[in-house]
Amino acid sequence: MPADPAPKAEVRDDAVAMDREAPVGATNAAPLRREPPPEKPEQTRMRNLVMLSFWAIIILLGLPVWWKTTAIYRASLPLDEMMDWAEGRVLGSTFKMIYVANSI
């Protein structure tokens, strides 16, 4: 008994079925691709406004917040007090060391 031939694909005439199914006898089973409908001018304008709004928010709000939150705090150094410590003068007084000999 001969082998059954491969089952035949159902052929439809409607456009939706043709976009999703490969033609009969095709070796590639990828669906056919349809081009999107042309954009209306108001849709193009709206898309451009959305992109402009997005970048305006990023630049006007995001950039200053990022700059402020990533800044390194630099405290001012008390250089006069540091120099006093380096020269041995602390709080305006000097310390003297007294050596006491052991008298036993």
C-alpha cells in the first residue's frame, strides 16, 4: 500500500488567513508580513510631542536631581586650628612637661 501523501493545507480566500498561513507548497512556514497603514499627520505630531515631553522631563527634572544627589559634600577645613595643633598651640595655651626625679 503506498504511503499517504502529505496532508494538503486548507486554502482560504480571506486576507487575514493569507497573512498568517504560508501558501500551499511553500517551503518556508514563516507568515507573510503586511506593511502597517500610513500614519496620519496628527499621529506623527502626537508622537513627536510625546518624545519631546519625555526628554524635557529628563533634562529639566532628572538632570538637576541627579546632579544634586550625586554631589560630594565638601566641608570647609578649619585651617587656623589645624596649624595651631601642628605648632603645638592648642586653644591658646601651651603644655609644659615637668620631669620629676625619683628621690628614693
